[in-house]
Amino acid sequence: MNKVLITRILGIVMILASIGFLVFSFIATQNYVKTEATVVSVEYDSTVTYDPDDDTTRDDHIVTMEYVVDGKTYQTVIHAQQGDYSIGQKTEIRYNPANPQNVAVGEMNLPIIIGICAAAVIIGAIIIIKGK
């Protein structure tokens, strides 16, 4: 195979994968059911590294939440920034009714997903064009 063909294939794969990821991300949580979860613990995650360049640390706390589905209590763990959650706080989550352990915390940030996919599509298109 020549280099031009390989770059075109790579570009097409990036475009198709981005579109597929966007569709999958949107469809995957459409049937999720909303419920209320309670924060049961917030612990500092010492494995997160501090970035001195911008004086910030992101997602440096491990948050454990409990929620009840059909009388059974489940737990989920997420990573969050300090101050995002406190013990006893109630928050809305969504769970998969077919598998209540599969949850989504917060709203799906569709604009960010679209932005990431659009960037991958643009990169894929550039690869295809440059490969000519």
C-alpha cells in the first residue's frame, strides 16, 4: 500500500469513529432513569498530580455515592474537584434500568462531545486532503 492510500484510510476511519462515538454516546444513555443519590464519602486522591504551570489540580477527590433502585442499595464512585460534593449532599444521577450499577452522573455534556468529534472529523479531513 502506498502512503497516500494509508493516510486516506486513516482519515476516513477517524471520521467514521467520531460519528459512531457521538451516536453511541447519545443513544447509550437515552433509556437511563433519573434517581437521587447521596454522597457518602469524599476522599483526597493523592495519585493526582498538581500542575504548577496553571496552579490547579483537577479531579483530585474520589466521591462515593449511594442510591436505591427497587429496594436495593448501590454505590458508584466518581472523580471530582474539591468542593464539588460534600458528605450527605443529594445529587441527581441516571442509571441503566437493565443494569442499575451502570450510571451517569451529571448531564451528558453533548456540546463537548460534539466538539471533540468535530475536531476528530476535521483532523481526519485534513489527513485525507494532505494525503492527495
